[in-house]
Amino acid sequence: MQDNNLQMRAKRKGKRRVENGILFGSILLCLITLAAITVCLIMVFKYRASQLENETVMQELEVMQEMYTKEQVDVLLAEKEQESAQEASQQTQEEILTRMKESMLSGEGAVKMLRQFYPDEIVMVDNNQYYFIPILDTVAHHDYKPENFVHTVDNLIEYYEDEKRISHKGIDVSKYQERIDWEKVAQDEVEYAFIRVGIRGYTEGEILEDDTFAYNIRHALENDIAVGVYFFTQATSIEEAQEEAQFVLDALEPYDVTYPVVLDVEAVTGTNARAGELTKEERTQYCIAFCDMIRQAGYTPMIYGNLKTFMLMLDYEKLEEYDKWFAHYDEQAYFPYEFKIWQYTDSGTVAGIKGDVDMNISFEDYANGR
């Protein structure tokens, strides 16, 4: 009985050892498997990380390589230029709008505003029509500097160079100034006067001497005021232009005229104006005929006019050789081409003259040959 118990215990112990051995083996196998999986995962992760790193490096290398190719640089420059152009265009538009607003608020009007934006063209309006006339490089330009024009307390305009006044104060008169006290005019430092010698009627075409011509030229000279004269033309042919020139030469014969002899070319409104339908070419030829006769007689010919005269009525290029007297009533003379005399207002005040008178500055001292 005792032997049987011992045998049974021995069998149970043996069985327990076997079971423990199987369990330990299973655990060990699991640990080994887990370790193997861990190692594999680590290797996979390391490989993938290495692969990603290599891909990143390769992409960076490719980008760097592309950045330094000529094609890529050209593309980048083109994009940058387009971007800069867009920025500049936006800035320019903003500047234009600002300047437009300032011009309108200051009351300058549309024409002055447009002149700021079209510096290479002469902008003008006539009969409610706007003109944009290209400024020619083939015609001589003046070199007067805007900053050299000085506006005095007496509402005069003077021109200075190197702090020295080089302009000369002058007036132009006709019967509309009535009887002038030329002694007082001289005391008001007027250096020269253009005196109207006569006109051709714009309907009948008759040549008439100005009612005050003889009185004005004689008394101006007696008070040491240099004189020039002007004639208002309405010639409709070369023969009439030469007739006007001969009339002027005959009227000047007794007098010492040292300033230019001027052909006054202005538009006459009205349906009866005999010269109203002349072409630019016709009117230009009549100017040449007049000026050539004046020059042959020993005087300096000159043409008087405004923007309409020189830009719409005459062929300016064909008249470049003749001196110009430009009429423009503003703080600056808006005209790019050469002119020797500027009529800057028709409402000036001079001692000895009742009412308004045209004021001029001359950039040349004709009386003394300078």
C-alpha cells in the first residue's frame, strides 16, 4: 500500500516536470519570436528612415541643381520682372489717380491735368475738341528753365540766369489803349513797345492804318523806348501778303525800328471771315511771302501767335527760320519750341496807360543786337 503511494507521487512529480518544461519552452519560444519581430521592425524602420532621408537629400540636390540652371534662372527672372511690373503698374495707377485728384481739387481743369500725363505731346483744346500733337525732335527747342522765371510783387514776370535778370520788359499797344502818356511809360521802366501799324479787314479785305500808330511810334521813340511794329493779317493770297508787307515798309520809313516787324496771325471767328477757310499750307506760304519781304528790307521778321496759330493754322516746321512771339496767358509758357518774346498777360498795368495792356518779356535785346 505504501509502495503504491510512493509510485503515484513519483509519477505526479514527473508529469509536473514535463508540463513545466513544456511551459518554459513555450515562453522561451515566444520571447525569441518577439525578439525576432522587434529586430525586424527596427531594421524595417531604419531602412525606411534611411530611404526617406535619401529621397529628401536627392530632392534637395535636384532642386539645387535646377536653381542653378540657366533655364531656371531665366524663368525666375521673368517671373520677378512680371511681378515688379505689376507692382510698378499698380503704383503708377495710384500716383496718376492722386495727381488727377490734386489737379481737379486745385481747379486747374482738364487740359492742365492732361498735360501732366502727356509730356511728349502738346495738349490743347479748340472748339471743344482736344488735340494731342507729338512734340518734334526735328525742330529746335528752347532751353528756358521753369525755375528761372520770377513773378514779382508787381505781377510782372522776369527771367534770370546766374542771379542776373536777362529778360526785357515790354508792351504792345493799339488804338484800344487810347492816348498814352509815353513819358510815364518810360518812367515805369518799359524798354520796348510793339505798336500796331495796321490791319487788313477780315470781311472787306481793306488795309487800314491803326488810328494811333503815328502818335504812338513817334512819342515812344522820343522817350527812348525801342519800338517794333505788328500788322494783323487777313491775306488770302501771296500777292495780298506782299501787299501787306509793302504797306508796313512804307509806314516804317520815317522811323528807327530796332525791334522785329511782326505778322500777327490769329483766327477770326464768324462766317464772314475772308481767311477763315484757308488751309494750313496756304496760310504758311503767305507768312513766308510777308517775312521774306521784311527781311530783304533789312528788318527782323517775326510771327505772332498762340498755340492754335502755331499748331493748327500754320506748318511750324516750314517757319522755323523766323523768330516767334508766343502768346500764352499763364505762369509758364506752355510751348516746347524756340520763341524770342512771350506775351504772358493781356491784363497788365503800366503807368501812363489807362486800363489793361498786354505785357511781354523778350529774351533778346533786339535794340542792342543781343
